Amino acid sequence: MRALEEIVDGDTTWRFDADFLQSRWTCIYGQGCLGIGTEPAEHLGHGCCSIGAELDGDDEARLISALSAMLQPERFEHHAHAAAGGVYADGRRSATRVVDGACIFLNRPGFPGGPGCALHLAALDADESPVDWKPSVCWQLPLRLIEHTDEHGYVTSTLREWKRRDWGEGGRDFHWWCTESDDAFVGTIPVYEYLHDEITEFIGPKIYALLLEQLKARKKPGKPLPHPAVRR
């Protein structure tokens, strides 16, 4: 059974998967990530970008349009594709385009401007957080916030790892998913530190400070336990 931390703030109860937040999960894009295709494909460098990013409404679509217009060809491998046909999969602007098997914003291994998400790289160049530049579904991974409101208006918000089922039916077909494999639990700091910006974006600085206090209080001397996915 997972260890949970709980914080009550007004009408909202926050619940946190303490096992995952204290684990040593880290993104291993370009360092052994096998991608989420039906076959292992580390050499492609697709990571979890082999499908277009679904956008969270018109405001996010407008933001991505504005940011993509700021990308320079030397940092954006598919700049020419974007200039010719835009960055969206369709006129509804509900998702980013897929080009050559992956998101249009994904620079492939060997690209002189650097592999990985062009929006992420541009954010770092601007000394800004990638959280403010990338589609929400992209910066949220591997975190998932589930919210439930009961009949009395009380909200329970649970922050946990992103699981296969969170991708929908397609998640069953993934050859590999990083939060289920010990390959990705090789970080040097706990997730609650490693993903500080992302967690804070989800829950706000006040709740993050309370969470940090509780996690540090429950921490015992000695080697930290790995995430349950790697307890074998």
C-alpha cells in the first residue's frame, strides 16, 4: 500500500503519494529512455513525444502559437514545417502536429541546436521555466493531479505519478513506461526536489511548503526506500 501525506486547507484536502515523491525517479531522456512505442526505440530519441501533445483549450493553443513564432531555426529542427503548415494537427488546434513520427517540436538526436523539445530549450535559453513554455500535458509528466468534488463541495486533490492508464487505451500498448521501470529510478535527489517547479505549479507555494515540511519530518536516517515499482 502506498504511503500518503495529507494536508487540509479550507475546503480542499490534498493527498500526496509520498512513496513516489520521495523516490529517486528522474527523466532519462537521451540516457536509456526506450520511448512509448510498441517496440523499444532508444535510438529514435522520441521519449514520450511520439504523439502530438493535446492542448488544454484555446488559451493554451494561443500561447503555444505565440511561443512557436519566437523559435529560431537553429533551435527548432522543424521550423520549416511549422512555417509551411503550422504547428497544429488540425484546424481546431487541439493538438500539436506529428512530423516524421513525433511531435513537431521535438528535435531529434544529432540536431546541432540540441535534441529534445524546442520549446523547453528555448525556455532555458530565455532563463525561464519550461513550465511556462510547454503544453501542460508535457510539463506535467510524470505527475498527475486528480480532483474530486463531493456533494457538499469539498474537494480532494490527489497528486501521484502518471500511470499507463492515464494515457487512455493507448497506454496499454506502450512497450515501456518510465514510472514502472527501475531504469528511471536513478536520480540523486528526491522527486519533490527534482520536480519543485512542476509540483509548485500544481499546488501553489503555500501547500508545497507544508508538504516539504511533512516529507522531511517523515524521512528516516539511512538509504531512502525506492519507489514500489523497483522493490523486488
